[in-house]
Amino acid sequence: MKKIIVQKFGGTSVADTDKIKNAARTAVKEKQNGNDVVVVVSAMGHTTDYLVKMAKDLSDEPSSREMDMLLSTGEGVSIALLAMAIQAQGYDAVSFNAMQIGIITENVHSKARITDIKTDKLKKNLAEGKIIVIAGFQGVTPDGEITTLGRGGSDTSAVALAAALNAHRCDIYTDVDGVYTTDPRVVPNASMLREISYDEMLELAHAGANVLHPRSVETAKHFSVPLRVRSSFKLDNLGTLILGVEKMEIYQPVAGVAADLSQTRIVVTDVPDKPGTAALIFSKLAEENISVDMIIQSYAKKASGTNDIAFTVDDADAEKTAKVLDEIQFGNVKIDKDIAKVSIVGAGMIDRPGIASAMFTALAQNNINIRMISTSEIKISCLVNKEDAQKALKVLHKVFGLESGKIAEVKGDLPPVG
């Protein structure tokens, strides 16, 4: 039985007809290797941004349903053109949108989650030897409403399709060579990782690394779908393989450093110190599909019987968060957009004492103030002033020995601070 390879091409990889031809050659090459091929495509270039701008020119608050109708058209152009480009190379190809396939989502506009994928039509066309080209980023509700999956939706579409088809691998083609220890545009000597675990990639994605969306990594981990992040333009480069930690050899405690500059800090002061208060705040935010990241609650003030709660949300959700909190009418709400989240991530941190100390010491030695801290087994995040984000990234990348050429040499010894 042939192996199924799912390929995903982002907007920059299909931005014009020359790049679409390149994507077609990539799909054909995989077909020539003897595999069945399913290609998932985003809208071309900045198409989505252009569509959003037009909508905003017409309405300050366009309805989420009509926005989904509008934005879903972008991928329709990409899939038809890519199918034509594959056919022009002498191979049979067919394009489908989410409704034609049956990519079923929950009934939520702009941030829908996939609940089921019908595979009968896919398997029939694969059996006929066709390369299948599918629109990413979109879905359809059980009653026929078009939905979109939100930021990073095409990555999620590709991984979900790979899981539904029991694919051998899902290749994410993009404009970078693979997953780096940090953003190479900020730190030029960042190292490209040959492999990284699902958990590490998930934490890096949540921490601000823009290579993959967290939902796609979650789906890959849940269904054990091997992921490979590759360059659309350097096909001989195998990029970075993402797989389970049990299949990896971990040589050093920190695998990567990331900065997220799209966070807003919300502080609610004088909140009543009684059971159910925090639950009310965060349940109301959840009802509005607002994801909360770092959370800190202060000690109760004895005289007033109140405390303060601080948390972070995406910049895009800041205004909606403020409205929700105004409706609850708890204390005063302060909004701080001049912050960034800087994180270190590594599966090797679990049994290695001193990692947090090294991080905090390095930031202190470079006069970078820490506003909030959160931790998990494999991640430590600090909230810093936005103007300090790039400096913090460079400092931490260096102190944990992640420079190009050094990462493979580190066998578990923590580099000295300073």
C-alpha cells in the first residue's frame, strides 16, 4: 500500500504563478517517489489581508459570518491554480474546498475547530492516482455554514487531514529552512534544529515562534502525526522533524528561545476576595472565545477584603476583554500593551535544576526587569517591557549556548551565566 504524504503550502509559497509552479513541482516530485499526495494550500500572498482591509473599509464591525464567507474565497483561487499547474506538468490533479470534501467544524465563526473529516472522496481520488489539492483554513458546519479556523488554520487543516488519512507524514512548506533556536532575523547565528519534540514545538508556538500554529502541533501530537517543517525553495534541505520525545535523544536543557510581542497585560484591581470571583471572570472571557495566558493573583488586602488579578491576552482580544470586564463591574481595569513575553523551552529542563536561576540572573545582569513569570515542566516565560524583548532574546540565546555550531556540542552541561 502506498504511503500518503500531506503537503501544506503557505501564502508566501504560492504568492505568484512562479511560486505556484514551484509548489506543483514539489507535489509532483513526491508523487514520483511512489507516494500518494494530498496538498493543502493557503490563500495567495497577502490576499487575506487585502480582503480584511476591504471589509473594514465597508464596516467597522463586519459580522463574523460574512467575514468567513469573504475570507474563504482566497483559498479557492489558490487550489484551482495549483491543480492547473500540476496538470500542466502531465499529472492528474483535482481541487476541492472544505464543503466538497466534508471538513466539518463546530458552529463558531472565525475560530472554528474541526470535529470530523469525511475521507470517502479523498480515498477514491487517491485510488485513481490523482494528486488532491485542498483549501486550508476553512470548514463547514453540519448545517452547511462556511467557517474559518482562525490564525494558522491551514497548518491545522493539513495536520487534521494527515491524521484522518493515517498519512505517513505531513510536510509544512514555508519560507524558512526549518525550526530555529530563535528568530534568525533577530539573532543571525541562531541554529536550525534537525528535530524537536511535539511538546517543545507546542511551547515555542505558544511562546511566540511563528513557524507553526499551536493547534496544528496539538493535533499532530494527539494523533502521532510526524511533522516536517521545510523550505519551499530548498527542496534538498529536509528541514526540522517534529515527533514524540520518546524517539529523541536530548542533549541539552533548552531547545529554543521565543518572544511574543503581541500580548496585552490586563490588571483588574480591587477584586472581591471570595470564592467564585476568578471563576466568573475567566468563564465570561471563555464564553467570548478569549484565550488567557499568564495569570497572577495577589494576596488579599486585609482592610478592603479585595485583591488584584493580572493576566495576558492576545492584542487582538484586548478590546473585547475590556468590554467583558466592564460588564462584570469588578474594580478598575488597567490595560498595558507595552509588554512582551520572552520564553525558554526545552524537554531537558525537567530534571535540570538551575535553569530558572540562569534565566533570571542573565536578565538581571542586563538590566531587564521581569513583570510576570509563569512556568511549566518544559517552559519558563517572563513578561518584560516590549523595548527589552529583542535584547532579552539575544541574551538568553547566548547564555544557553544555542548559537550556530555550538548546539550539537552541548551534551547537558549548562553554560555559565554572564
